[in-house]
Amino acid sequence: MRYDVDTAALRDDATSMGEVLARVHGLGIADALRPLVVAVPGSRVAAGLGQVAAAWEVRLAATRWELRELCRCLAAAADTYDAVEQTARQAMTSPIGVIP
């Protein structure tokens, strides 16, 4: 059985996920909700927006962690596939019984 893994594509995907991670880092939920507090001061909506922002920040923190892990795993997979391929190539070209 044979299959090919495009390690460049894995690295490109890791880069893409890194860009998504940067965008998620840039989200400012509390800042985005601030105009509502100004628009409806003293309301129950205004009072609850802090809780809404806090809940979103928790979810975004989890998302950031998952994206970091995905980037790390994609890069590690690419590195591992490349290392195995290099080792196999060396084994196939080395004299019998000599593996570098």
C-alpha cells in the first residue's frame, strides 16, 4: 500500500490557521458591545453586556487554544512525514546493513 502526503500543503494549512488565530486574537467583544451601553445607558441590556462579553471571551480563549493546537499538530505532522520519508530514502540508498 502506498500513499503520498503533501507536507507543503500541511504547512500551508498551518499558516492559514495561524492567520485565523491572529484574527480571533483581534476580536474585541467588549469593545464591540460598548456602543450598546452608550445607546441604552442604565438599562438591563447595558448591565448584562459585561456578562455577555465575559462569556464570549471564555469561548474565544478556548477557540484560540484549539487553533494553536491545530497549527502545532499540522506542523508536527508535516515534520514527522518529512523525517520518515528522509529516513526511508537514506535506508534505500545506503549499503545493506548500514543505516546512517
